[in-house]
Amino acid sequence: MSSKFAIKVEQLSKCYHLYDKPQDRLKQMLLSRAKTYYREFWALRDVSFEIAPGETVGIIGRNGSGKSSLLQMICGTLSPTSGTVTTHGRVAALLELGAGFNTEFTGRENVLLNAAILGFPQEQMLGRMDEILAFSELGDFLDQPVKTYSSGMYARLAFSIAIHVDPEILIVDEALAVGDARFVAKCMRRIKDIQKTGASILFVSHDVSSVRTLCDRAIWLDKGRMLEQGDVFPVTGRYMEMMFQDDDAAVQDEKIQPVASISMSGGDLPGICESLNNTEEVALDSRPTTHWGSHKGLILSASVLDANGVRRDVHEWGSELDVRISLRIPASISREHLSIAVSIKDLKGSDLIVSTTHDFTAKRLPDAEQFEVSFKLSNPLVTGKYLLVAAVENRLHRDIHYYEYIEGAHYFSSLADQRFFGLFQPPIAQEVVVQTLAKQVLAA
């Protein structure tokens, strides 16, 4: 695409008229000048943004925030009340289940119908029918009416169509939530393949980890308005903070704002300014942290130390790490279900290493008000930048309650002399076994 943008949204708004009684709708049509018989509901109001060619953007927000209405207007299936949407390139969309399908048609017929709607040549679509069948795994159901499909089968067919029409803009609206884990993983891999082709992707999901994994930026909608847009990590972090505050009455009215860097004990310890830390290659990323919980202030410090107990910003691969959390827990917080958790994440927010005192045989934490918890491990992290998460949890129920959660308590880097592949590389014992001729004969 030669355009400077793939999608441009300007002052977009959508208002619905809500009637208390069916007859009020007729009264409004006949007597509109005399009285208003409806209430206005603004699903979206004055939203503006641009998406560049090749960019992947996540749309986040609670149910009812206007995400689906926004996507429908971008796709052209819903008319805005005001504002404009401009797109450049073929748009393939996975909206609500069944959107764009004729339920009386078979799956195969709906493939051709959707291709025609998208302006994709029928001959090419027929040539890709076997690929669509293989990806969707529908088997003989491809020739059955889609009204007989389950929600998961709908999602399989819709996604298979969308990825086989060479989209320049792909829009995914939570459609993968109904798929089984294996198929969702398959779809996520294909989305990453589509990213490599230079297509723009608009991705809506309540799964923040998926948004962080796939997206370059995030747009946060709430009650029809855009609260924030920007780099995916800080925006999704503040969104999670808001979600926690809404769930916890103790912090219901607390104002959402970026949190300043956490003050860490040990920052002036000797050795932190060694030449290794001063090399240009290991300059650290200064992204903001997120910080929430019902009892902020329990975590006094959280650091990644070396084997000598020195807080460092750079650690060599294979060296001993000591993740140290210093806490002050008042006696009013019961120790019975109390847990301290740490996580090491990449800068996309994906959990790479997670450990808690609740793992395996849960450790009862001391009754003393102030204490430290240490998590020791050999550094398996390949060369890259990482961050530390520290949390104080209540594990009484299956849904974890967070007394305090700090994401980005310590930003640090890992360096390896070797070139490793993958996300991390633990020490692995290798052995080459040569079978003797006698063993081969016996095995035969």
C-alpha cells in the first residue's frame, strides 16, 4: 500500500436511540417535532486515530466500551452518526460469530459468498478451497449448511476465509475466544505470518497477554471514548490497573495515572557501575511501570541481585540470580493464604519465568512484620531486555486477589557470549548415542 495510512478514523461517533416501549418508536416517527420519545446512547463518541501500513494495533476495553461498534464502522457494516472512516486496501474481518454468513448456505457456498463481497476473484478462491478446508479442519461439514455449525466451527470457517483472501487489513474481534486451544494457537501463528507480509491488523481481545504479544500499539476505549493510545506495554498496564481498581472496593475511587519508578534498596551498592553495565549494547529501556493493589506499600524493594547480593542491571547468561523481595506486611493481613510472587517478563509483557511461595508445598510466611523473600536460579535468559514483576497475593480463592502488584520493579538486561535461539536457554545435558549393529538387529 502506497498510502501513508491503512486506516484513518476522524471524530467517529455512533448514537443509538433507545425506546422504553415499542409504540414509542412509531410515535417518534409521526410526532417527532412535538416530543422526543427515546433516550440517546452513545456507543462511540469523537474517536480519532490512524493505523499505518504494516502496523498491528490492539483495541482494549471493557464490555460495552464501543469496540465492536468501532470495528463494524471500519468494515462498513454499520453507519456512523458522525465522523469518517477511510481505509486503503482489502479489508478482511472476523466480527461477531456468523457475520457475513448466510445460514442456509453451506460452508463452501459461504466461502464463495464472502470472497465475492470482498472483491476476491471466484476462480482464485476455488483454487484455494482445499487450503481453506485443511486449515478449518471442517471435513465433510464444509458442504453442510452453516446453521448446523457450532460456534467453534463458525470461528474456524470465518478465520480460514479471512486469511486466504490476501488481506491488506485484517480485523479480528474476539472471534478466536470460542476456539479450542490448539486452533487458537494455530490462528495466532497465522496472524504472525500475515504480519510479515506487511498487512495492517486491528486486534480486539480481552486477553492482554495476546495483545502484548501481537501488537505494536494499543487503543483503550471506555464508555465510547478513547482514554489512551500509545505503546502497547504501558497502555495495557494502566488498563489492567483500572480493571483491578473496579473489582476492589478499597480502591474504587482511586485515580488512574502513570506510576513513578519504584525506589529500590541496593541501588548504591558497589559493583553496579562496572564497565559491563556501561556498554552501549545494554542500554536499558525506560518504559513506565504499572502499580496497583488494595494495599500499596507492602513491597519495600524488589531487585535482581547477583550471587554476591549486588543489585545489577546486567546479568550474564548462566550466572546465579537472586530475585530479592523486601516486604513490610502488617499483622492485620492473615498469613494463612498469603503468597509472594515474582515474574520475569520480556518487554512485550509475556511471562517467561514465574515463581511464588504458594508453588508446590506452600510456605507459610513469617508473622514478623518485615522480612525478605529470595528466589534463586541460574540465569537462562538469552541476550535481551527484561523486567521484574513483584506481587503480594491472597490465594484464598481460585481467582487471585492482589494486595500489591508492581510490573517493572526492576528493568535489567541479560548478555550471552553464544548466539541462542528461543526465548530462554536453560543448561541442557546432551548425549549422542551410537547403536551397535547387534542392538539394531534386535530392534528390527
